[in-house]
Amino acid sequence: MSNLVNKTALVTGGSRGIGAGIVRRLAADGANVAFTYVNGKERAEALVKEIEATGRKAVAIQADAANAEAVTAAVETTVAKLGTLDILVNNAGIGTFAPIDQATLEDFDRTFNVNVRAVFVAIKAAAKHMTSGGRIINIGSINATRVPFEGGSVYAASKAAIQGLTTALSRDFGPLGITVNNIQPGPVNTDLNPDNGPFADFLRTQMAIGRYGTTDELASFVSYLAGPEASYITGASLNADGGFKG
């Protein structure tokens, strides 16, 4: 496939898990890709080499999503090194889970700084560079609307905020020919949430198809929304959750 040839993408939190899957898929479909990471420099550099071996350009940028200046700088670095920015995938996120009587204000602030404020900051910075045909894709969570366990209030609230941000920003960007969408994954098999982990058996009971998703499946959805065939989809929160009932 080559539907993203000559496009440039930035994927936040792109060195591992879902993010790395997205980086690989966008590159496979023709895009040059920058991605941010916080820790794991060797892993990030290995992913760059992997992408470059396919003939695409890749740039790894160390940036903590909780730092607004670092997020803005990542957008500017992408444009400086790759020449433009056509696709922004806001994938970086954290999850802090605790009953409300144990959740701290620090947990709340960091969760919203990473999961919500960083998305706003990245989009605001990208807006200066994107032109008609641009794509903004946020990675939310099915927990925005369905939470089948205790202790998920802060995380769920942050992902529900992404729903509202996506809907509203589609109005801002629509006249510019830029789409804004939100993918809401259910459980996906990654090193942080493995399909053989302590919560896996319970989570499988919550899904109609009874299994975790894969990073490749999520990445294919992102690639579709980033491509020309998805130009009529905007302001949407789209579930990729295996029929998660919550």
C-alpha cells in the first residue's frame, strides 16, 4: 500500500506498544514518520533504523507529554527535519487507577496534563503547519464511556475530555479541510496490558469477541483515517473495542 506517500506524520508516544505499531504502519503505507518517547532511547533508535531500512525517513524525539514546551518543540522539530506535517497522531497517554478516596490531586493533574493538555498543545502547534487534507487522530479509550471496574474515574474523565475536544475541534478545522477524529480502543495486547496479565481473563469477558485487540489492528484503523478515503469522517469518536460492554 502507498496511500500515504509524500505525507509526514508525528506520533506521540510512538516508541512502544500501540504507538510503535502506528509508526510502522504509517511508514509501510508511505509516510515519513517522527515520533516522541520519554524513556528507552535505544528502543527508539532501533525503531528509527527499522523504518529507515524500508526507505522511509524517521525521527525519534525525546519529549515528555506532561511538558507543554517539549510537546510544542516536538512539532517544530518534525517540521524542521521532515519538511512538513500532514498527520498528527496523539497517542501518548498514561493511566492512573485508584478508588476515589485513594486518588491524589497529583495523579489527577499528571493524568490530565498528559492525556488532555498535551493533546491540545500538540494540535495547537500543528495547526500552524497543516494544510487542507491534514489529519488529526487522537487515541482515546473505550473507558471514556464504559468502565467495568473500580478506580477508573480519573482516567475515564481524561478520555471523555478527548471526546469533547475532538467534536469541538472538528468545527475549527473543518473549513480548512482538516479532519479531527478520536479512536477509542478496548484492551489491546501490549507490554503494559498483556493478554496474559492479571486482568486479562476478566477483560475478555467484557468483549463480544472474547479477545484482546492487536497493535496491528489499531494501526490499520489509524492508517485508514489518515488516508484520502476517510476525508468525509470528522468529529467522530470511533470504537475499536471488540464489542466491549463495560
